Amino acid sequence: MPKISPEHRQMRQQQILEAAWRCFHRAGVQATTMQDIIAESGLSASAMYRYFADKEGIILAAIAASLGRLDGLLQPVLEDASIPGPVELATRIAQLVDGFTRQRDFNLGAIAIQGWSEAQRNGKVRTLIAGYYATFRDKLAERVRAWQKTGAVPRTAKPLDVANAMQAIVLGHVVQGAILGDVDARRIARGLGGFQSS
């Protein structure tokens, strides 16, 4: 069997993941079978199994790939010291997530909800997703500590609590986008502003 180059392997894996995302979007993660993904990818079964042994492997790779790409987009925003506070950062993150999730043939926000459901029954999926969200929350807490030094966040606030609330806002935005479809990230700033007395 000829040796597969790293570039060719990466291209084929991406082809398979794109096919899987389309299937997951159309039929759901649970209902999608390996045969569905094979047919959608246009590859033979033998070619598919060179890259992924089973559907769980594809699910884990799809989650890792999407979260990795999202992390690459979010990191510069998380490091942007010019963002004045939590409301503005949550809004910027939600805007980035909106752009990232809307792919040409599928919506990664809708698929993410299915991934959260899969995490309730699959320990490997849960560990992967939980690890990403815990790290993301820690990065948010770092930003909160920086804001406390400038007075943008009260020093009495617990950074992890503020980070937890920010993450909840962003994840809630993903759910509303997938279910309602009419959300606008700018509503976060306007909505949170509505809690403040004039």
C-alpha cells in the first residue's frame, strides 16, 4: 500500500469531516451512520476506514477540529486589551461565533447542541468538550482580573464567577441562534444594559 503523505491525509480527513457535518446537520448525530458519512463523502468504505475506525472517532475529530478552529479565532480577541469590559467582550465573542458557525452547507451552532447532547452519553465527548470550555472560562477569568486592575470590574467580584456568567451568555446565544434563528450579537450589549438603572 503506498504511503499517504501528511498533506493528503489532512485533505481526506477534512473531506470526511465536512461530509459528517453535513450529515449531522441533516439527520442528527445519533441517527447518522457510518454508511451515511461514506456516501456523503464520496469515498469507498475501505478508504474511509483508513482514516477513521468508527463513527465515534469521526465525532471526536469533528469536535476537536471545530473547537480548535474557533479557539484560533477567539484567541486574538481574548488578548485584546482595548476591549473595555465583560459586556463588550461577550458581544465580540458572540459575533465571532455567529460568523464561524454559519457554514455554507451546515450550521455548526445547531450541530454543537447535538454535541452537548452526545456528551451526556459519551464520556470521551464529554471530556473533550468540558476540557475546552473549562480552558475558555479560565481565559475569560484572566481578562476579568486584568479589568479589575483598571477598575472596569469591581475588585470584590470573583473572576471565575464573572467568567462563568460570560460563558453562559455566549453559549445561550448559540442555543438561541440554533433554535430561534433571529438573534443578533449586538443585542447582548443592549440587553445587559437594560439591567442597569438609569
